[in-house]
Amino acid sequence: MKKYEFLPHTAEMKFRAFGKTLNEVFENSVLAISEILSRGVKIKNKKKKTIAIEGGTNENFLYNLIDEIIYLLDSESFIVSKTKIKFNEKIRRMEVVFYGDDAKNYENLDYIKSATYAEMYVKNLGKNKRWEAQAVVDV
């Protein structure tokens, strides 16, 4: 199964991510964001950052996850390559470990201005409990 795909959009970047679990669909969404930022260049896993996100809907979690990646790049020059997520649906808390590198080690990075709720969803498709997420980011 593919992890994510990019979809046509008139002015922004739109992606759809897939996963067998909710954790995996969020992790694959991060891979899509990483590809946007790096313009397809492989980012090394030299550093890691750990955060927690609490409360809200699945869409709130996806929005906050994307927003955190933008914040790390803008404020700490940390570009994310991948993540490991432990999502506790019962207490609505996401433990996130971002892996990545110093953005200064890479040329021609792209930037995302912001996450948006436009066309965003995170849902269980029911087929073999497959998950799907979609988002549009302002570039």
C-alpha cells in the first residue's frame, strides 16, 4: 500500500495519506509534508524532537502536527524527515517523536506558510480498518 499521494490543487499543495492504523496515517502525513519541504531530497535522521499534542478531533491533531513541523523549521531550523507517533484515542493525546536534521544542511528547501482546514479530513474507511487523511497546505 502506498503511504501518500499528491493531488492537483490550483494554488496550494494537497496530499492524501494512507495507513492501516491512525498512528500510521499521521506518520505518513508527516512523510508527505517532509517531501514538500525538502522538494524530494532525502533528509537525514541526525536529531530528534519530542512533543505532545492533546485534545480535539482527528483533524485538529493533523492540523497541529503540520503546524508543529512548520514551527520547528521556522524557529529552530529543524527539518523533519519522519516521525514516530503513539496516539491514545481514549485520552485524546498524541506523543510525537520527530526525526530530522538541521535545515542549514540542505539547499533549496520549500516553505509552508500554514496548515489549513480546507478539504481536511481524517477517517477510517472501514475496509480492513484502513485510515485515510487529506490536507491542503498554504505554500
